[in-house]
Amino acid sequence: MRAAAFALLLAVPLAAQAPADTDRWMDERIGSLTELYQHLHRNPELSFREVKTAARIADELAAAGLTVTRNVGGLGVVGVLENGDGPTVLLRADLDGLPVGEQTGLPYQSSIRTESDDGRVAGIMHACGHDVHMTHLVAVAQWLADHRDAWRGTVVCIGQPAEERSGGAKQMLDDGLFTRFPKPDFALALHVSGNLEAGTVGYRAGPSMANVESVDITIRGRGGHGAAPHTAIDPVVIAARLILDLQTIPSRELNPIDPAVITVGSIHGGSKHNIIDGECRLQLTIRSYSQQVHETIRAGIRRKAEAAAASAGAGAPTIEFTEFTPALVNDTALADRCADAFRTALGAERVVEVPAEMIAEDFGRFGEAGVPILMYRLGTVSAERLAAAAAAGLPPPGLHSAHYYPDFEPSIRTAVVATTAALARLMPR
């Protein structure tokens, strides 16, 4: 089926694109889509807790005419829309927000606060644009239902939980996403960008986002008084030595042409000025593109942590590797065809090739499962805001920032035009 779908894909004439009335259709829908977007923005939920968000997306897809299944892999939503024989395409949106207190000053700013898994109370916001992703998914589902004469095949729309914790895609796959429902010939996902101008779309063929893993290291020394350090084993000093030593893994143990990053994002040790505590905890992320490089980094972290502890006479540290996300590799043929559809629908000047990044995205798991994938980027920041940031000598607020927000209307219009053009190219009448 997949080989036949690719043959059909390559045979489609370049003129195939979304109907010319998409802009007019958007004029009729923009009010309800804005209302949905602002509701989602005001009411974010953390990973694995997206109960109300999943219910709302399921209701919206059902109202558009899709056959909806809830609670797939936990809180995942799957909506299926069939329209005759043809390829099957999966469209994915992620549901979760982030533990970031919003500081945008928008009239629909999130004021939600909750306790995170580690016991801290924090604000929550859609600082990574998942509210845009969900609104886009609903809009495209509605467009497909209204334009059955423009495409042929089966579309599987999924609302995926826990992208920020890199667990939702795996849980949905483990719960039979590709066996209980039609297995896609292609899978598409859109992701907002904080530095592309609204009205533009970015794409990249091949490796696009890195493999990422979290690391927790607990160094155990021996507590004591700050006035008598010789009677203690100071885990903070061991941690300081280790933090510096870890940076020699990418700089001295890896080939310089292999990208790799080790970030120590958190260090917690001690409780008072004059106390040497018995424990210090580090939280790291490691990033690369190659699985071989990833394994080299893992081994290096373990070796250096154990050596740092041993050099001070401390016991072996505890080292835990969790939340692994594989690299996201866009299928080259699919990227080229969709990029051409984007250019046809939007104009060549509004479609740009973007560089690879070291961020994580568990959409890559669908590619690992044998489906050609493409994640493309959506510009969301007005030219005026980008110019103001440049004039101030500052980058625009990036994703995961408390100050990030999209210029919604031009962004969603571009998103719907681009995606429907790609679908019309992949699933032609």
C-alpha cells in the first residue's frame, strides 16, 4: 500500500492544491476558531493531565463528522474521516501545556496554577504553541469535511498528550494506534516557530530535531560542619568538578563534526551557609543526532560521575536516564512534495528552508514505526514585532518563554492553507 501511495504521490501534477476558496472559508470560520484558540490558551493542562483539553478536542472532531475514539494510550484522541479509496494520512496535534507562568499581558492570558509532579506550585501556559496546533487540527478537520470533492482517502487526526514529557506518542503507539486504526502512509505535524514571520512556513528534509534524554545524578558524600570540612565529604564540590568535567565529553571524546550538547539544568545541594550536606542532586539533558553518539555520551557521564565521586572518597553516585526521545528525521521525498505544495498555495517567497535544531519532539516515534513523516514550521510573529526585537538588539521571545505568544489570525490562516494544500497534493481526487 505504501509503495503504491508513493507512486501515486509522485505522479500527481504540480497544479494539485487546496481549493481557491480556502481564504473565503477561513473568513467564515475565523470567529469560532479564535474562540476555540483563546479557550485552549486560557485553560492549559500539564502533561498526562490533559483531561478537559482532550475532551474538548474530541468533541470538536466529532462535531466535524469524524469517528472519534477517546482515551487511546491514556488521554489520546483519534478521529478518523474516510472519503473513498486512497492514501491514509495522519495529522497530529499535541495537547499539553508547560509549567511556565504566563507574562504576555494578553486579555486571554492563562492564570491557571497547579502543583507539578515534583511538588512545586507554578503557573501553566501554552508557551510552545500547542493551542495553535490543536486549533489547526480542528480547522483542517472541518475543512476536509466541507471539501470532500478536493481529496480522496482516509485522514486520521490525533490529539496526542504529553509531548513535553516525551511519553504520549509512545503510549498511543503501544495502545495500538497503528493497528486499531488505519496505519498511515504519511504523517504530518505542524509546529509553531517563535522567530519566523507570521504568514510563512518553514520545512526541512532529513534530520530535523535531536534525540534527547533526561539524566538525574545523585552524589552522596558525608555531611558535616562547614568549620570542619576534613570530617566530611562535600558532595557540592564533587558536583562542581563533575559539571566542568562533563563538558569534555562533547569537546574531547566526540568527533567535532557530530553535534552534541550536555546541559546541567539544575543543581540542588545543601540547606544552610555553614552545613556540608550529605547529598547533591543534578538534572541534565543530553542531545545528539546519532544513536552511537548518544550511547557514547551516556557511557561518559556514568564514567565521569563515578570517577568524581571516587576521587573524593565518596560512594558510587546514583545515575538515572529517563524520558528518551528519538531524533526526528523528516522523509526527504515527502518534505519535497509538501514544500512544493506550500509554494504553490502560498507563493515561493513565503516558504523557507529551516536549519536543524537540537530540540526534542516525540513525533519522531511515528517515523521510527515505519511511517514517512514531516514536521513543518509555522511562522507566528508579525513583521512589526520581529523588527522591534531586532531594533532593541534582542531575539524575539522563544518557545517555552513566559513572553511568547503567536499573532493568531495570520498564523492560523497560513497553517490551514498550507496543510490543506499538502493534503490535496498527497490525497488527490
